[in-house]
Amino acid sequence: MENRFVEKATGAIADKYRLTILMELSDKGSLTASDIQQLTGLSQPCVSHHVKLLTDSGLVNSQKEGRNLHLTLNKESLQQLSDFIEKLT
């Protein structure tokens, strides 16, 4: 189970846009899909694709509120990934 999580999580962060989203979430605490569009300049379908990969990896939580999707970091999953990387050193 851990190997599958690590594989999905590292795949999710292996993209400059998804890495930017994670860093911005860390800085701001939460973002909406429209915030990500403004941040990255990507189209709505492209933002949806990146958000799906991040949520499927478990690194990001999403909550639908009306028409807006609010994203936050999943700190437990990020800690799990950090622990795995630390084992490699």
C-alpha cells in the first residue's frame, strides 16, 4: 500500500504546475479552481486535470461548496511522503 501511495504522490508532484499548486496551497492554506487558473494561466479543463491528479494521489483534499471547489493540503499524506523520502537518506 505504501509503495502505491509513494508512486502516485511522486508522480503528482513531478509536474511544474502541480508543484506550483502545492507550494501555493502551503503558503495560502486553500485555493479554488479559479485561483489556480489565475495562478497558472491554464484553461479550466487543464486545471481540472491537475487537480484530479493531486486529489487522486492523496496530497490534496477537495471540498465542493456550491459551484466552487476548495482545495487544501492533506498534511498527513505529505508527512507520509516526507517520511518515505527521509528513509532514503
